[in-house]
Amino acid sequence: MTALLEATDVRKTYGDKVVLADVDLSLEAHDVVCLIGSSGSGKSTLLRCLNLLEDVDDGVILFEGDEISDPRVDRRGVRSRMGMVFQAYNLFPHMTVLDNCTLAPRRVHGIPKDEAEQRARDLLGQFGLADQADKHPDRMSGGQQQRAALVRALCTQPTLLLLDEITAALDPELVGDVLRIVRELAEQGTTMILATHEMAFARDVATTVCFLDQGRILEHGPPATIFSNPREERTRQFLARVLPAS
Amino acid sequence: MSATDRSWEPSARELERRAVRRQRTRRDVTVATVALLLVLGLLGVGITSSPGWDSVRESFFNWGEAKASFPEVIRGFGKNIVIFLVAEPCILVLGVAVAVVRSTVSPVMLPFRVLAVVYADVFRGIPTILLVYLAGFGVPALRLTGVTTNTMWLGTGALVLSYGAYVSEVFRAGIESIHPSQLASADTLGLSRWQSMRYVVLPQATRRVAPPLLNDFISLQKDTALLSVIAVFEAMFSAQDYNNYHFNYTSLVVAAVLFICLTIPLTRFTDWLGRRALRRQFAGAR
């Protein structure tokens, strides 16, 4: 089976500061990759590089067999096949949830209005937001907004979903709602890369866990190995701090 | 960070990518230059090949007349600058005062709030040129003792009243754009209404409205020419005066060039200030 996404030797710097170095990442369809590591370790930057919000300074990123790190690549074409959800939801506040969810399908993918709205309503229903479709985002709770943002990303039927610490801005009670949905998506076979601080969730849902430290993937493997028997001392220290003492 | 970073050399692929980016930059620069020259060239040819171009050049763009009228026009232009420099601080004070009064909530302030609203509505509604006329010719006709009859200062007063109304609305928009949570947090610290306005709301509001504010001031710089209608010998009036004696409009073009020289630096400064504010507000966020 060929890799859906393959990053090799990815490097990203801001001035003198090296944010990512020698990052290799490979995933196949239906994989769920969790990026873990302390704040500033480069998780978000890596996601933004994969989505071409940032240009890499070296290395190659292949997506569906094409090199997307080439400057000549059609960025909008790449992004129309990749979904991204942000920590701060980033819903458009001047539109209803339904309009948020049908904007890209209608304007980018040329799907007729009725069809786009039907698909959005189906997904909103699945995520327990059927009665929120005609509201504006500011009238909803954080958890509802984040679920709406997930629906917006899914409405274009992306082959890969990038989730950037999507539960970090939510209070603990609402985190569960959002994670339950991500878990359902994983079970349906959605391919995802998540940057996350939810270790229990990563352990349950991930097919691969990558531990990032100072811009490098220090260690990666199945969650059972990373969480129970990490190879690196640095990983052990990190896990000891974030996992509740058992 | 670590030793491997210092030894990092760009890969062949990265070097190739950089070459592609450089090539694209070169192509973009070439396209931009060609497009610019083409459009400017077409405009130039279009204007100079018009049937009346020769007489227009003679009566509007005559170098000899420009040199001859320059001393008179620039002397007038000094007055424009004085009017602007006097009016601007007065407008700021008036604008802030009216905006602050309009955002008060205490019942005692109601009459002042009403006055502020009436002032803003009336003076934004009257064309500035009419205000200048009324102040310049109407006020001296009242024969009030102790009030100047100098049309330059009366006209400046009219500009202040007119622009004060606009600027007060700019400030009010800024004040209302400050999130209520800021007021709440000032309240919890025990600050009075006035103190929260003075130390919390106004500083943030001013920063936010600086670009539209400067925009109004650029407009004011030009509108000092309106005082020519009440025979203040500023640049516009001096240029007309020259034209009356020499039957050549080049003096007006000279005045226009002087105004441009004054407004462009402020325009660029406004742009720069706006970009800097954006950079600060959205530092690292995208």
C-alpha cells in the first residue's frame, strides 16, 4: 500500500530559530497519527507545513503521490483535498453555521446549493448540531463551535484531516463531546493527523504516536509502545509530567 | 540548537526549489514592470494626443507661468499650513470630548448627551463650504464685541466645528469597539466610570482609530482651501488671484502640487501606522 502522505527531512526555520528539523512522517489511508509533545515543540508548525500555510525550508512532502512542497504546486488544489480544524475554531462569525459549512463545497467544489446544504445538515445531525444549523457561531458554546468547525472541514470530503489541538480551548466537560466525534471519525476510517494534549485519547485512538521535542520527532510508534515502554529518556520525562500518576 | 543544525546544508531538492522561486520572482517583476510601463505609456499617449492638448499645456502646464506664480502661491500656502496646525488640535479635543460625552450613562449627563448628539448630527449634515460662508460672513455681521472679524480665524472655527463632528463619530466607533469585558475588568478593579474611560478604553480606542483619524486629517489639509470662498489669501485664493491678472491656470496646478507634497507624507505615514498596528495585533496569528 502506498503512503497517503509522506514527509521526508522536513525543516522549518523562523530566522535563526529552527522550528522543525529532520522530520520524517509517513501515513497510509485510515491511519490516525497523534503528535504529542510540550508547547513549542513544533506540532502546530508541522501541521501548518503539511497544509502549505507555511513553506518548508527543506525536505519533501508527498501527498497522494504528488510533491506538494514544490513551489509550482496548485496550493488550492491541495487544500481542497485536505481539511484543517484550528484550536480557536476560526468559524466565520458573519455567517450561520450552515453557510460556514456550505461555503467551500459550493464555491470551491461547485456543488449545487441544495446538495451542499443537505450534506451539511446530515453531518450536523450526526454531530448533534441539527438544531444549530441556522445559528451564528457566537451564539453557540465552545464545544458546539468546535464540532461545527469539524463539520465544516468534513463537508468537502477531504482525504486527510488535520486537527490542531482542537480541544485545547475547551473546558473539560466539552472536551468529551468533541473527542467522541473524532473517535467516531477514526472508527469510520477517516485519515487524520492530530496535534493533541489528550494523552488518554491518543493512546486509545491513534495508530501511530509521534513524540516531538525541539522540532524533531524524537520517537514514534504504536501508542502501546510509546506510552508503556518509551525508548528515549526525554519521552519518559514528558509522559511522567503529563500522565496522571498511576 | 544542536550540532547537527549548524552542519545543515540545503539539500539538492531545496536548492532546486529556491532556483524555481527566484525564477518566479524574476518573472513577476518583469510582468509587473511591463504592465506598469504599458499602462502609463497608454495614458500618456491618450492625453497628449487629444485634440486640445496643445492649448491645455499652454494654459495649465506652462513652466514660465509656474515659476512666476510660485512665490505668491507658496506665501498663501503658508496660511494653509497655519490653519491646519491650529485646527487639528482643536478638532481632536472637541472630537474626543463629544465622543466621551456621548458614551456616558449617568442621568445628570443627559442634557450634554443630547447636545452632543444634536451637534454631531447638525454639523455633519451641513456642507463644510456652507459653514465656512456662514462663519466668515455671518459672524462679523452680528457685530459682537470681542469677537474677531478676521475671516481666516472664523473660517478655521468653521472647519473645527465641521471636522469635530466627524472626528467625534470616529472616536465613538473606537470607544464602542472596545470589548465589554475590558470595562468589566476595570469595574472589578474599582475604577470609576471616568477612570476606566481615561485609562482603559480611550487609550485602546485611540490606537484602533488612528488610521481613520489620520485619514480625516489628510482631508482637512485639503479643505483648508475652502477658506478661499471667504477671501482668505491662502494658496487656492492666491492662485486664483494670479489667474485673474495673468489669464493662465498654471498657478492652480502649482497649488495642487503643493497640496500633494503636503498630503503624501501624511498618507504614507497613515499606511505605515495601519500596517504596524495590524502586525502587532495579529503577531504570529494566521
